Amino acid sequence: MRALVLRGVRDLRLEEVEEPKVSEGEVLIRVGACGICGTDLHFYRGEWRVKTPLVPGHEFSGVVEEVGPGAEWVEVGSRVVAEPNVTCGRCYYCRMEKRNFYCPNVKAVGVDVNGAFAEYVKVPAANVYRFPDWMSFEEAALIEPLACCVRGLYNVGIEPGDTVAVVGAGPVGLLMVQLAKMWGASRVYAIDLIERRLSLAKQLGADVVVNAARENPVEAVKADTGGLGVDVAIEAVGSSKAISTAIALARRGGRVLVFGVAPEEDVLAVRPFELYEKELTLVSSYRSPFTFQRAVRIASSGRIALKPIISHVFPLEKGPEAFRMLDERKEETVKVVLKP
Ligand SMILES: [Zn+2]
Ligand SMILES: [Zn+2]
């Protein structure tokens, strides 16, 4: 089958590789679409070191092509998305009351094992979820990042009526804006440097958008909140600079969600006095433990717009080009999706 193979830093090639073979409890998925995530870009740039050669791709949807022994309960032909994280079920964390992805043996499809920038990908049957017929493969490929966002919001805890600032209006920021509204936020601020993303944020429900290239976002948000700052600030960029902005945006007693995945070597400079004085709650978020089902339901409700977030759909063959385009931070890109 055809697959995109990452062989080193900025070395991604379309190659002919062997089709995955399903074993006990696994299903083979014919990939319908797979989104390029910020983490894929980190792998590509060497900002998050992964073992190569690797077929990346963890935000995918497709059709069940084959089921292994013991996975017959999954119907061949089902349109599915899949939780990419596979845990061991035996370690300390897996057997905690609330099992999560701290599992030291966690294997993530597209991170630790071959993923979905390919014609086929295999996952445990227990990791797949069906999505409705009306939803396109491209839209369904956004359910994985949506599940991560649900985890983040669960961690930070938005209360009805809260004011929320989202730093970064990329694919994740645009999901966060919509989810914050759904969670009951009374006023949502979106901050970015790119006008196209800000107009999307506005279209998707942000009440106020601030272009940080033109005005100071902290001053703008404070001016709109009676000098207070927001109840909840969400960092959706993956950089220490964006976290600093989020910390500055939060009111005294506010909550900050560090959500974006920063490069491994990035360091955050923070004034401990500010943390003390503002009595902030800082929370982070790791992947999507037990949030996939909820994310599928939210997407299936039709109350979240996924399509406008997708700026480009390319055939798998154009993958290397698509990665180059994202690497150069072309302004017109939001979510880029590949289709085998
Ligand atoms: Zn992702
Ligand atoms: Zn485990």
C-alpha cells in the first residue's frame, strides 16, 4: 500500500509499504481521511523526537475493511473513527480508578506505531467508534482533536457564564471557541495573528476577536472585562509565549489551561509573584482518555461546525508538499487533511 514515511527531520516520502496485518482483537481500517496535527509537524521538524521510520497520522476516519479473531463484533463496512492511544491494561496507571494515558506502555497510532497517512491502518477493535453517514470523512477526522479538547475543558472546568479567552485560532482554537460556548461561556475572546483565522473564529461564535499583531491582547481583553481579565484562559498554540499571554489574560483567581503541544525544548518564563498574587489555577491536558465517545456525540449533534476549520484537502501523494506548506507557516492554512 502507499504510505507517507517519515525517515528523519524534514524527510517525509511517499513509499510503497506492507499492508498492516490484523491480529487478535484488531480491526483494519481503510483510511478515508487523516488530518495533519501540530504534533505531526513537531515530528517533521524534529521538535518532538520520534523513532523513525514512522508512518505518522493519528487524526483519522475510515471504513472497517477486515476484523481479526475476537473482533467480529465490529461490522465490516462501518464508518469509524479511532482513539489512537492503546494502553497496556496491566500497569499501575491502567488499573487506577480512572484509567488514563499516563500508562508507561502506551502505544499511540501514528506516534509510536505506524499511523494513518496510508491507505490502511490497524487499531484494537475497542478503540473504534462509529460516526453518522451524513458526516464526511474529512469532518470525522476532526473528532480526535475534538476529544482532546473535551479532556482539556474537563480539566479546566468552564462554569456557566464564565468569560473565556482562547489564545490561538488554529484548528484547536476554533474547536475550543465552539466548545466553550457549548459549555456555557457568556463571552468568548479569540486571539491570533492571522486575520483569516480570526474571521473564522468570529463566524464560529467568538464574541470578540483580537489580532495580536495589531493590538495588545491583554489590554484589549482587560478593557472589555472592566479591567479584570477572563475567568478562563485557554492556550491553544503550543508555545511558551502563548502560555504567558494566557496567564496574563486570566483574572485574579482565574484558571489557565495549557493545552497546545510545545516543542520539547521550549521553556516557560513565569513570574512566581504573578502566580501568587493572582492565585491562579494552572492545569494542563494530555491526550483524550475516555473522551472519544463524548466527542463523537458532540460532533454527531451537529452543534459544532467542523467543515469551516478544514482549509485544504490533498491526496496522500501531495503529503510531502502539504507538510512543507505547513512548515513554512503559510497564512492561508488552517486544518490540512490528506485523503489516500
Ligand atoms: Zn493531534
Ligand atoms: Zn498501562
